[in-house]
Amino acid sequence: MTPYGDFSEGLHGFAEKAHNLELVAQYQFDFGLRPSIGYLRSRIDGDQTGGSHDIKKYFELGASYNFSKNILTFIDYRINLLSKDDFTRVARISTDNIVALGMTYMF
């Protein structure tokens, strides 16, 4: 079951069929750096209108760094490839690029 849309209002539901493709390439350097690149596409068939639409489509560039065995930091930049159209507006699907930063401490 693949949900789509904003369930608080607008076009939303569960797709009859979903086609997903995710590709990721990473490399771990000895000094703790791990760069990565990825691609994701999620397409649904059989929404409420009977159509087919991309609900996610983006490239992602990122890197993580292990400061020690307990501390990890990361940055990700998601380049959204969805274009604003009637479906993304009504279903309230974001077409913006996203930057994420984080730090994790493991006990």
C-alpha cells in the first residue's frame, strides 16, 4: 500500500499499484568520510482519478563523517525533480529542494 497526498485535505488515498526505483552509491574512506549519491522514483497507478503520477522523484547528494565511534554527523541535499502540476498542487505534494543536517550520538 503506497499512500499519496495530504490526508488532512485535498486529493489523497492509497494507490492500486506502485512502481519504485531506488539507486544508491556510497564509499567509506578510512578516515571516516562517507560520500553518497542516490536517485529515487516512485510512480503510482490507479489514484482516485484513475491516472498515473510520480509522487517522488529526486537526486540526493550527501555525506557523513564519523568523528569517533560514538559521534556521527551528516548532510543531505535532495534535488526534487517533480514539476508543479495540477496533481501535485491538489495532492499537496512538495516540489521543493530539501537540505538536512544532523548529528548522532550513540551510547
